[in-house]
Amino acid sequence: MSVLCVPVHVDALCLATDADVAGPLADFTRLPYVDPVTGRDVRADLPYVGEVVLPAPFEDAGLRLGAGVHLHWALPDALTRVVKGERGTHVPVVPNRWLVTRSRDGAVEGRWLVLSDVLSDDDTGGVAYPVSGDVPAGTAGRPYRFLGRTVPLRRWDPREPLDRLPELTAAGHGDPAFAAFYPNCHSVFGFHDPAYTGTPPAGLSYDVLGWYGDTTQDESARVLATAGDGWRAALADRLGWRAPADAARPARMVCFGRLSFAPARDTVNPLLADAETGVCVGENPTGALAAHLGATLPGVTPESLEDLLEALAYAGDLENATLDLSIGLDEARHTAAFTPITAGVRWNVYARDDTATPDTPPLTPEEKLNRERLTPPPELDGLLAALNEAQERHDQARRTLTGLRRRLYADWYKYMLCAYPSDPGLDSYPSPDEVRFFLERSMDELDRLAARTGVHPAVGEGDTLAHRLAKAREAVDASLAAVNATTARAARTTYVLREVPGPRHYRPNEPVVLLTGSAATPSDRYGEDGAAEPDGLLPCDVIPAAEPVDPEGAVALWTAVARGVAPPHPAVRVWTHAPWHPVLLQWEAEFFPTAAGGNIGSGHRDYDPDFVTANYALTAADVELRPRGGFPGKAANVYSGTTVLSPSARPVLTERVLRYLSGGALAAYNKALMKAGRAPLSAEDFRASPAAVLDWYDANGDDERNKTLAMVYRHLAANQDNNLSQSLGGFNDALLMLRLARQLPVDDPLGFPGDRAFTARVAARIGDENRHAPQPLSDFNPIRAGALRVRRLRIVDNFGTTHDVDVGTLRTTTRLTVKDRPRWVAMAPRLAQPARVALRLLDAAGETAPLTGLPTCTPVCGWLLPAVLEDAVRVHTADGAWAGSIHALPDPRRPDAALWRPAPESDVTDPETDLANPHLRDVAGWLLRSGADGVGAMLSALDEAQASVEPEDPGGLRGVALLLGRPVAVVRAEVALDPLEPPAVHQDWNVFRQDMARAGRETNEFTLVRFPVRIGEHGRLSDGVLGYWVERSPGDLGPDYHDVQALGDADAPSPVLVGLDLPPRRLTVLLDPHGAIHATSGVLPTESAALAAEHYRDALTRLAIGLPAAPVLTDAEQVALPLPAEPGSVWSWLERTPEGWTGVTDPPRPQERFPSGLTVREGRLTLRPRGQGTP
């Protein structure tokens, strides 16, 4: 049999005396339970909740390690990652037998076997492991057992009946850091040898050999089972391992690592000997790193360097943009401060054309014609709208259920604290019976919503939201089947219903802390397998070996493996000093909320609706809300947490810098080489060794940006190993009075039968939504606005040893700096829970229906065409037909109104009643009522606004309309603030008492706070918004037209305000059809919406362009005019006669001879595409 030998990383902590270190991330020995022998409650004073077993950050050391050598081995990276497969995701099972062999100067001194998956009730040397699910319970009746046992190899009896975990994984009982943190797993993936205390002698070594006791769980065998002859490629692709080219196919895998001791004179880790650590805070890792470099590198200002580096970071998002690069960069930086969350789905229909293949004939002329004429059936538009509405309602109901389940868990958590108070003599908690009654009421509400929502896909008959969704889907499928069997089939096309991701919500990023200096050196234990290899694969050996079925077989396997391992080898390491592998970051921060109008310290403790608008301004062209002044209030808002550390963004930024320099510094260098007759340097060679090019550019280059980036690269290359970054994980949840941490299952092991039955009902309704525990003693800050001060930071390594970071020299980016408070970090307004600015175009044919995506569904209600020569606004219907003009003249019949003149052959004599589209009627009526002066002001406003709009025009779709005017689309849009889940509620004990006595929950009315939204972007060439009306009700545009240019020039407050509990604001927008609508709030990423080409292409082509022509001196017999030729279009002459309008298409040019008879005519010239006839 051949085995694949996979290297593992072994480290040792050597102690002269017992030492206290950070304890495990969960101490299950504190759980309450009922002793099955005595029937007595054990730890009856403790509730069965997560805070009982979870240590608080910065707690005193919770684990004592004995003197001697403590070994901790890291599992191969491939066995620590979640694997996605056809049947979902799983965490690989890991080896559960580990042979530890101690040798000195080549002679074996001892052998031990670590049985990693063995459970016991009395072996207290194992780690406490919770009993739940498929974990076998013990005879002691405790809710935990001890996992892991170490025995001398000679005493190992493979036939001994032992309780075992069904599957052992790197995540253990569900903690991602289970295997990475020695206090969690010291008896599972670790070993303690008390024989050598203090500094071990040179020549001492430990070998660690691991294998699967159950070969059916072997991850390599599972991968190779379906690999066939390509087994080496399968190992490389799926596990990141490289087997020798000439090796036989292995039957199973083993893990092997060796640690040899050659102690230095000073065994203190040099990383901690001079552990001065810098701290920088940003909205993301790149921003924090830019703040560090801006304050570190000489000759540059922090602000300019931050701008330069962040421009590099978002260059990929902007490289295809040709317009508005500056504001695009600002938006990219702002959006990077959020994490997107996709919630729900949407449906659309697309046409899938059958393409010609060798087995199918090409399209016939008839099929080509049918395909050109093919359109979806008209009824499909309404059916698809109904499907999307049903889907949205079902998705929203499911998100509401999720929020209510999380709220129920927080309430049940408080119920447990009331039922098992820390001090029974205190009367500070509500009555458990009252809380239970409240929970029953909450469960009834949740049950009613669950019953209305239903389960998708729906089964049987019913009227739940799931059933309505299924029926809407069936109606669309039936419509598509009918068209696909008839007209679409004749065009060899199939209409397909497609599910696409729904709109994204955004969660604000938690502040990111960048740690620099030697103590912040990332560990090479985790995520570094194969990093030193050119192909990035971990080199493995394949060796012949026997099955380790008994002690002799284990020794034989070790002998075979150890024989082929000699340094240099990735499995062999030399111990010279104490290790330092940072794993966890503990943090403590103080939040200073903006005081004026807030909910902290005010008498009624409710937010003022103007909290944001009074304290912050959304200035023109800015994507962030800026403080108007004032100072954050001093409030007792101290939060803390523990999070897993990760390497920072430095290597990514290094590559971006080199890529940019290859287009600047390298180009100049190669130009000099070619001028000297030498071959240029390739970009690959430059990135591999850039020093010579950068030195040359420092001496000869002329672009200061390239020189600055060269300096940045040198600094990053020299210090890339001395930095770690991590967000303050859980900070947003802490602002909502919640703690994000692993929680216990919903249970009440000490309760009476009725209590346990009640808890079972609660558990059934909560499901898996038990990740957030309430923090009733914190403050409620659902709007994250103010400033932050980091009070404490502590790094914890894999053995639980700690290093406290000095935060006295903390830095932040220039954009996050608080005046006169150099150690504070400004926090612009954010909603602490996920939300989105919902901007959507509305169907012109309805009132509130959104677009379906079909060509027949358009947001264009009509068109306005400024006719400056006539001093009028021409009104066109959605298809481009000219209805008439509103002139800047008083109507003789209504002097306070503007004059309406119908277009030739138009039957629209009164636009307020005769125009078919009601929204176009509203616009025309508003213009008429604004009077002659109002129309004149509108013409001026449109002219000035259009001068700042120059969007891209893909395909040249503007048509002939631009020859004599720029058409303006009349569209409707809707903007709202949409939360992902129900609003967060206050968790304070006194508030909870009040909530139990009323129908609603306390939110401090943060849902009524109004956030400004800037519609349009004056000066942004790609933004097409010229102005808009904020509708007061259907048919009522309100008194004010909001000119985007005027709003921007005056830096006026936005007339559009949204809130979580405020209804959507509907707008009627005047839009350049080629530009987009941008909605900027500052509190969330900017959203945009634009017309699809099919919404305006045909209308612009049909749009007849006319201008008055008077007086015209021409032949008395016929009209002859000198007109320019326009390809694809034809001129027409129109004039009014007593009989009505008459016209001549394509009037002749004047003759060279002077006509015998002349006359003066008055009329209009119209240019329209050929084939449309005359008006």
C-alpha cells in the first residue's frame, strides 16, 4: 500500500514553570445540568445561555498550562476549509490518530498516541466538548464530555471499546478557530510532555504522524475515488497538494511534521523583544494602510498619498469608464465602506436564439424576418410584473420572519436571565411568568406570519404567499409555452424565464484596525501551504507503508515516513526560540454618538426626525454626509469583542503598485533602453525584479506620482511581513445592544416539564436564528454617527499568550480625522443594520408598478423638446408623436396660463385632458399653469442643465433629434429607504418591561429619522437628470420644480427625504435619455437607474424635428427651399390654410432662374425619417 505523506506545521511552547494563558473560547464545564444520580441541579444559579460559557474579552487568564513542552500542530490548509460540492458544503473530516515520537540525538525516548476523537466522562485532561446532536452522551449526565486522550503507544489497544465523535473536523463543536487555538484543542491537536522543562536541549526532536482511524473518512481517498488517471491533477486542483511525477497512486493519506530543537542563546521571540506596534484605523484595510503610509513616508502629505493609493485600489472598477472619473473614484471609495448582501430574487424573460450548427440548417429568409418582428405577447408584461410582485412579497415576508425569529431569541435569552437570576434576592429582573406570557404572544404573531407566508415551493392548494408565487409562476410559464409553440418557434427562438439575484442591501463595514510592527507579523502556520513553491502547491511524498492497525504497525508506518524526511523539507522545522503566531484580536472601543437630536441623554430618548439633516449636510458632488459642526456627545458607550486576525491588504496593494509602474516607470525605462539600442524589459521581468528600474526612474523620471509609488513599493517590500489587520468584529451588533457570538441551543435543562415543553416550542420557532445575544446594559445606537476611540487592543497567539498593544499613537485617515481629537476616528452616519436606497423606475402605464424588463414595459411617459426658436416646449407622446407646443406666451382665454398650440394634425386641443398618458398630462398641465414666465424659466433651466450633460452614446442612438434640439424624457421613479429586516429594537431591561405591556416595540423612533437623497448630479456628464417634481399624490406634482443645476449651485438641501418608516417618494423626472438617474444619500452607496435602449431608440428615430419658417419668399406656384440633405431623413413643408394644415414632402430646391411669380409664405419645416409619411 502507498500513502500520501502531507506535511504539517508543528510548534512548541516550552515552559519552565506552570503558566496562565488565555482560556478556551468556550468553557462548557460551566453549563448547568441535573445530576442523574442525585437528581440535584448542578450550577442552578446559571442560566443555560451563551454568556455563561463565553469568556469576555480581556478576562484574566483562564487556562493553566503545566511546565514542559507543549506541542501544537496545524492541520493542512485543505482540511480546514469549507468544501463546496454537488450536495452542498461540508468541512472535511481530519485525521484522528496522532503518533508523537520523542527522540534525542537520533535515539527514540518515547512514543505516545493522541486519540483525538475519544470521548470520556472522567479524563479531565481532555478539552470540554458539548454533548448535542450526534455526539454520544455519557453516563455522568453532564451536557459536556472530555474530548481527546493521550496514551503511551505500548498501551494502545485498538480493540478497546471507546465512545468517539462520529466525525472530527477542524471546526470541532462549531468554532472556526477550534483547531487553530491550543487552549481549545490541546488534547485533540496537541500534546504535553512534562519531561523537559525550561529550554529543551539541542538534539531533542518530536515527530508527529497522523492518520484516519476510519479509512472511509480519508479526505484524499474521497477526492481520488472519482479522479481516475488524473489523480495528480485532482490533488492539485481540489486540495492544493503536489505528488511526485513518478509516484504510484496512493490509497490513503498521512500527515507528518518534525520539530527539532536548536535553542538560541536568547529564546525570547525576537518579534516580541522590540514589539513597538503601530495602530491605524480606516474604513477598510486599504484605507488603514494608506493612513499608515501617509504618516510614515517622507516627502508626501497623508491626504495626497491616501488619494493615490485608493485610486490604485479601485482602478479595476474604473478602467473602462471614460467619463466622471473623479466622482467615480469617490463613489468607489464610499461603496468600499460597505458589504453587499443579496436578498431575494427577481425574474426576467430573455430570448434565446437557436444558432446554426453543423447539425441544423441556417435561418431561412422567412425565419430571419420572423425573428426581426418577434416581440413578447402583450399580456406577458402584466404576468411578469405579477410574478415579481409575488416574489418580492414572499421574500420580504421571509426576511421579516428571520428578523422576528432573531428578536424572539433575544427575548427568550432575557427570559432565561429572569428565570435564573444571578442574585435571586434582587428584584431587578421582570417576572419570568410575565416574560413567558409575552413570548407566547410573540410566537403567536410569528406563527400567523409564517402561516401567511407559506413554504416555497408550495404544495397543494392554499392562499399563502408561497401559493400565490407558484400560481404567478405557472401563469408566466403558460404564456411562454404558448408563444414558444407559435410565433417564437417560427423564428427559431425560445423565450426563457430566468431567475436573477434581487437588489442588494448594504451593511456598513466595521472599523478596520491595521497593526504594524514586529508583533504584527502574520503567522505562517495557517493559509501558507505551498506559498514558497513556484506553483503554489504543497509538496507531498508518496511512500509504501503498511496499515497502522496496532502499535507495531504504527511504528512501522513512522519508520517508513521518517526515513524519507530530511531537511530541507516542508515537514521539518527547527525550534530556536519561543513561537509567536497571532490568532485573535481582542478590542475595546468607546463610541461618542452625535448628541444634538439623538436618543442618548435626551428626556424622551427618541431621535429627532431631523437628527441627520440638522447635524450633517449632503453637499453638491459629495458622496458622504459631512458634519455641520458641533461635537460628539460624551456618553458611556464602551463596547468590546474578540475576532480572528487575518493578514492585511499589503500584498495586494504591492501588486497593484507594480502593475501601475509597469505602465509608467517601465515604459520610460524601456524607451531609454531602445534609444540606446538595447532590448526592452518585459513586464513579467520587471515585476519579478523591479529594483533596477525604480532606481533608474528615481534618477531620470519626471512623474512625481511614479516616484512616490516607487517609494511606496520599497516600503511595502521591506515591511510586508510586519502587519495584520482586522475589523472590530461585532461592533455594529454592539451598537444595537447585541453580541454576535456562538450561542447554545435553545434549551432549559433545569426546567420543570412544563418549562421544557415551552422552551421546545420556542426553539422550534427560532430555528437557526440564535446568533445574537442581547446586551441590556449597553446603549442603543442604531444610527452610527459620531466618533470612535480605541481604548484597548490585545493580540492573542495560538498558545494563548498575549501581547497588549499601545494605542496611544493611533492614526487614522485624513477623511476620518476629528478636529482637536487626534486619537478619535470620525464615523459618518450609517445605519447599523443592513439597508438600501431603493431607486427604481416605474412603468409609465401605471401608478406604482416597477419595470418588468420587457421591451413593452417602459418608464417613458412622453417627451419634451425645448424649441428655443419658437420660445416653446414641444410635447411628444412616448412613441415620439408630436402633440403640440406650450409657448412662453399668455393664453388669451386664461392670461395667467401659458399658450397651448396643437401640432399639425394633432387632436390634442387641451393637453390636460386629451393626452393619453396621465403623467404626461400632469407635466403639461403644470407647465400651462406656470404661465408664460414659467415656461420661459423652464426653457432657460433646461438649456443650462443640458449644457452640463454629455453622456456616452453607445451605437450613436441619438438620432436626428439632436440636430435642432435635445429631447427630454418624462419618466417616473420611486426612491425609498428599505431595511433588510424589521428595525432593531431597544434591549434595555426597563424598556423591555414597557414593551411587554404594549403592542409595539421601542425603537427610539430612529425609523422616523429622515435622510436626504440627492437626485441627479449636476456637473456629472453621465447623469441625465435635468430636474424633477416630488409628487404629493397621484396627479399632483406639487408647486415646485427642482432644477438640479440650481440645487447644486446654491448647495441647497435636498427636497427628497427618506426614512425606514416613511413611504416611498415618487418623482416625475425630466431626463436626458442617454444619461442615468443617480440617487446619493451618503448613508448608503449611491444607486443609479437608466433607460434601456429599447425605451428610447425607436422614439428618437421617429421624433419629428420642426422649426418655424417665416417669412419665406418663394415661388407662387410651389414651395422651393434650399435645405441640407440628411441621410435617411426627409424634409417636409407645413403651412396652415383655411382648409387646415397642408404639407409638401421633400420640397424642391429653388431654380437658378428667378421665378416669374413670388409670394410670402409662413409655415414649418419638419425633418423625419423616410417612410413615416407626412404629418
